[in-house]
Amino acid sequence: MRITRKIVLPFLAAVPLMGIATMPSPAGMSVPSTSSADSGSIIPAHSVIDEVIWVIGDEAILKSDVENLRMQAAMEGVKWSGDPDCTIPEQIAVQKLFVHQADIDSIEVTDADVAQDVEQQISTWLDMVDGSRERLEEYKHQTIAQMRNEMRDEFKDRQKVQKMRQKLVQDIAVTPADVRRYFSNLPQDSLPFVQTEVEVQIICQTPRIEEEEINRVKEELRDYTDRVNKGESTFQTLARLYSEDPVSARRGGELGLVGRGTLDPAFATVAFNLTDPTKISKIVESEFGYHIIQLVEKRGDKVNVRHILKKPIVSDEAIEKAQNRLDSIADDIRAGKFTFEDGASLLSDDKDTRSNKGLMSNSQLQYGRITSRFQMQDLPPEVAKVVDTMQVGQISKSFQMINQKGKTICVIAKLKSRVDGHRANISDDYQVLKEVVLNKRREEVLHQWVVDKIKGVYTRLNDNYRDCKFEYEGWIK
């Protein structure tokens, strides 16, 4: 369960873009970015701790740039296609071309957006070390504040690259005729395979939580507040030990800098009204459970807070009552007393599906659309397990599941439709095929842009890189 919605950036868009003035070495010392020939002195090969390997225009790529990116990729489990010694410096060079053009075109990047991406990266690193700020700072040989400062320009360039790429392909469009033409001559086994897709309707009931259980949770949170105020423990320690938000608990309850719109409304109201980092909020009820909150910092329209989440335990008796009620509703639907759609609209507790007659919706960000079709892996696992063996039109027995807010709910499901896995065709899968053609056109345009850009820029490569098989032609002149 997470209080915030994270956005994960693709690795290719996150290639570091180092400045050419100085480059921090692993030991923390600044290394000039000029070669020994430029400095007029001769440095023995065994004493060189960094060197310029490429020059692009008036910028340089250092050997340490490549090594740093190689280490980051290894840390994040990313594998490079081809020889990393050739692929990595080429990718850095390509990103520099996009940044240069973005500056010419006055592409704007806001400080708030940069700060959000920096916090996202720090959160990712913290997750890799079980949320320990101390372990991360020891590993990176920097404080969190130093990491933020060092990454700010780097992440600003990342966003410039993304926006520049988007600008270059924003006007590319394809017609149905283009899609048909592209796929008309492809052999059947070359067509994209579309996995089985289903449409599912649900009716939900939320088991009632006893007042005694709510009071127990609140008393625990009051006790945590007292222990912090008396100096018996720190908020971070208690969050790691007791918070039921596993993502932030590993980081001592810290969320990182986030905007108001990414938070639960009740939680956001309290978080943004905090002014004293030494104080702890009153107990806050949200859709996730009950919280206490402590301010870390405010920066512009972002806030960073710590929180401890506790969720009341739902009793077996309450779950049984909710399931019995749902089974009774299902029996009435099967008996024709009312339709599943009417039951969902009038009796379901789930506000997201209630207004849509129980139909679940699937946000497909890659296509920029919301659809009612799901592949099995995109459904909540409890729902997928139930509907996998159902017939179209069948209504399930009641079952319990954990919703997106981390709460226990009880559900009955109806399989509205199923389209079995198949090779894509224009009539049923036009959107899928259109996206394939669009992506191909975009990549062709971007590739040609890079090739044309290389022709007009000065490049010089270290002799060790002249035998590389590069993706883009024209680097060696």
C-alpha cells in the first residue's frame, strides 16, 4: 500500500548528462575535463585517474561518466545491448545532442518537476537499501542533501531530453490506411500477439469495523506520539517498526517531496498545514487507515512528511457477514429479481465502479486511453484467479480481496466478455496495431534526426573507440 502514486521513469530517458567543467571522482576529488595534451603536461598512463574519451561540439564525455553509468545500470539490473564500452558513451553523446537542441529551442523545465524526479530517484535508491538513509549515505559517500544538489542539473537535462524528443515527434500521425498498408504484407506469425482480454463487473461490500478496534488503533498512535514527545524514541524508528505502509516504513515513514494532488485529500490537508518539524499531527483518517504525520520540509508547492499508518483489523465475523450479503445479492440476480448492473449501481460500496454499473476500468497509459478490457495480469490477482475459469455471463461466489487502498473488501464478480488470445487483426485490435506503426515512425524520425545532427557537429573520439559498432553513423570523421 502506498499513500502516494509513484511515476517510474524509463532507464533510457535517465542517462546521466555530466557537465564538462569538472567531474567528481570516486574519491570525491575534482578531475579536470581536459586531456593531458591540452594541459601541456605529460602524465604517465599509470597515474591517469580520468580522461576525455569523446568530444562533441564544445562538450566532453569522460571515462568516469561511462563508469558511473555502468555502475548505476548494474545497481538497477539494466542490461545493455551490444558492447557497453561502445553503447554507453554513444548514448551519453546522443543525449547531449538532444539537450543542446532543447536549449536552442528554449525548452522549459520547471524546478518543481525536477525536484519531483530527484526525489523519485532517491526513493528508488532508498528502497534498494531497505529504506536506510544511513546505508545510502554510506554507500554514496554523500548526504541526502548533497545527492539532491548533485542530481539537480542532471535531472533537468533528462527532462529537456524527454521534452525535446516529444516535440520532434508530436506531429507524427498515422491513418487506418497506413496501418493496413504496414501489416498487409507481414506474415501471420510476425503480427503482434494479443493476450486473452476480459471485461469484468464487480459488486463490493466493505466489512464493518468495530468501534472497539478503531479505538485500539487510535490509542496505539497516541502512544507513538507520546514516546516521541518524551524523547523515548524517534518518529523514524517507530515508523520502521510499526507503520503498515511498507514502502515508506523502510525509509522511516518518509514519503519524499510530493504534490498535493498525489496524496489522499484528508492526508494532504493535514500534511500541507504542518509548519513545525518538531510537532506531530493529530490522528488523521484517510482511505488507507489512520495516520500520524510529521513535517520534514516544504519546498514550493511540494511537501515531504513522515507518517505512521495503522489499519484496523477486520474481524472474521464481519467478513463472513459481508460475504453472506453478497451471496444473497448474487442469488437474487440469478433469480431475475434485478440485474447485476442495477445491483452494482445501488448496492456496491466501490465508488469507482458503482457509477459505471460495476464495470472495472483499465488505464492504459501507453495508449493514452481508459478501456474496460483487461489482460489477466493487469487485473487484481484475486479477481483474475476467480474469473479465469468462469463462463461469460456467470456470477462468482463471494470472495475477499485487498483493494488499491490496502483495505479488505468482499466482492462478487461477473464475467461480461472474453476475447481469447490471438494474432492481432485490424477489426478487433486496431489500437494495438496503430501504436506499433506510430512507434516505428517515431523511432525512424528520431534516428534520422540524430544522424543529421551528427553531420553538423564536431566530434572527436579516443582511438580506443574507433572500432566500435555504433547505432548511429557519422561519429567517426
